[in-house]
Amino acid sequence: MDIQTVTLRHISMPLLNPFTTSFGTLHEREFIAVEVTDSEGRSGWGESVAFVEPSYNEETLKGNWHLLEKFLIPLLRQAKIGHPSGLADLFSRIRGNRMAKAALETACWDLYAKRQNLPLAAVIGGTKASIEVGVSIGIKSSLEQLLDTIGRRIDDGYKRIKIKIKPGWDIGIVDGVRRKYPDIPLMVDANSAYTLADTEHLRQLDDYRLMMIEQPLAYDDLVDHRELQRQLRTPICLDESIHSADDARKAIELGSCRIINIKTGRVGGLTEAIKLHNLCAERQIPVWCGGMLESGIGRAHNIALSALSNFTLPGDTAASSNYWEEDIVDPMVTMRDGQISVPDGPGIGYGINLERLAKYTLYREQFPV
């Protein structure tokens, strides 16, 4: 693959609006942008989606930087990899830390596709010219504010609305949304805010014709989700519990869910995400691509991944303007009639605006390979 250097950048971008989940509220998004370059000056780009705090999972931004600098980049330096799919095996001696692995692996996939002069979506087997897009809406200060936000997103053309819930902000809120918007495709995301003791409470959601309930129970659970799914008509979608294709196999065989959300960072890279997609296609489990408040770099990788055939439900790959006043990619990711076009240019298909990148970079370091 002829990788000469790896550059890490600690970036902080202000969100247009605060984003609140059961974890807490974000006002800006800090992340690591990973750039790999070859001897001819081409660059591939990836993004670490780990948060500053270990709230979504155990990984953190600083922890990812440490893993990249001290372990993953040295492994890349020691081995000759001809294809980015070989990085999964190379990195397998490092336990966990999937977001750090994915950040470097996706950058290598982008560079590989550019060296082939092919779109990344085509290189990984994608067949779609465009993808359907949903939007994720955080917890608001009032039902009225939530309804106003939903109305604006419907007017924008999004194909599916996802709202965050937590104890005290759930049944009444969903009821209010359904009264105002009885027919929209609607789902809820609990981000592990409940336990099996809440089963009877959660069963009330069956009355609201939801597409799915995403990750209602513990972030590392499969067994209790099986019991909850037995009690619900509404499909459960697993997110945080699925770290690999093997986790997905176990969840499907247990009956813990009927839908799976695939996030490249959560599963350790595109290679594992493709394996997970293929397994779900074989088992007739629909999948969709979740979001982690990515910049345009991570968003572009999500678009490429969503071009695979079994991504049959609208994902959280919303337009850049839903989150940022300005993105670090050119052009910014845009949506029309609920669809985002899959780029047909080499690699991720979006250029990097170096002026904006420098504007939001807090620190950078380059490493030879």
C-alpha cells in the first residue's frame, strides 16, 4: 500500500446545536482525524469517533491517540500490508480499542481506493447510487421544542425520525410526537438507559407503531435483550452490544434483536463492518448505519458503507448542515429529497478543506511508517 506517513490531528468543531442523550450534552465534537500518505503524495483519511469521556463505550479520544501512536502505527511500520483488509489481522493482537483501529484502517481503505482510482463504495462492494437518510434528534428542553425540530427535519425531507429517550422522557414524549405526526417513520434510541425491571413500562411503546427501539438495555448485554424482545412486539435494534460479526451471530441466534445498527468505529473498521453486513444479509436481518456526530470524513465513510445492499433502512448519515456551520470536507455532505448521492470520485469522494482543517486543529503530529 506504500504508506509513508501517518498524521494525527486533534480537532474540535462546535456543534450548531447542543446534542443531548441519556449520556449527557455535547456542545462541541472533539475527535482525531487520521491522514495516511503514500510516496506520490496521495492522502487517505479516517476519523476516530471516540468521545472525550468514556460514555458511549470504554474508549476515549486521548486513549485512541495513545493506542495509535504507541501500538497501531508501530504495527503498521513493522508489516507490509498489500490490502487494507489485512489490517484487521495485523491489529488483532491488540485487545478491543476498536475505534482507534477503525480510525487508521478506514484511512488506509480511502488511500487504497484512491490508488485504484475507484470510489471507496465500489471497492468494498457497494451497489447503490444514493442512500436514504434519517436523522437523529437529541433530548430537548420541552415537547414543543422537540415537535418543532421534528417538523423542520420532515420539511428538510428526512426519511426517518429518531428521537432519544430516557426514563422520564419517553412514553409521554412519544405519545406527543405520534399525536402531532401520526404517520412518520419513527424510532426511539435509549442508549442503554433501562433495565429488565422496566419491561412493563417499555411495553407501552408497542402502542405507537415504532420502527424499532434501539439499545434499551445495557451496553454489553445480549441475554436480557432476548427476554425483553420476547415481551415486545416492536423490534429491538442493537447498537452498543454488537462489537463484531460474531456478536451479531450470537444476538441473532439468541433472538435478542430483529435489526442491527452497524457503526464502523464500534466494530473496528470497514473489514469487520462488511463481514457483519454479509452475516445479517444471510440471516435476513436488516441493518442501517448509525452516526457518532462525525465530521465529513467519518460521514463519507458511512455513505460508502451504506451503499452495500443490505442497508435497507435509512441511517443516521444526515447532511453536514444538520450539525455544522461549516464542515472540513469540500463539498459539504448534502441531502436532496431524503437521499444522499454516493460519490463517484476516487476514495471517499470528498476533498479536505485544509484551511478549515487547520482552523479546528488543536494539535497535530506526524509519524513515519
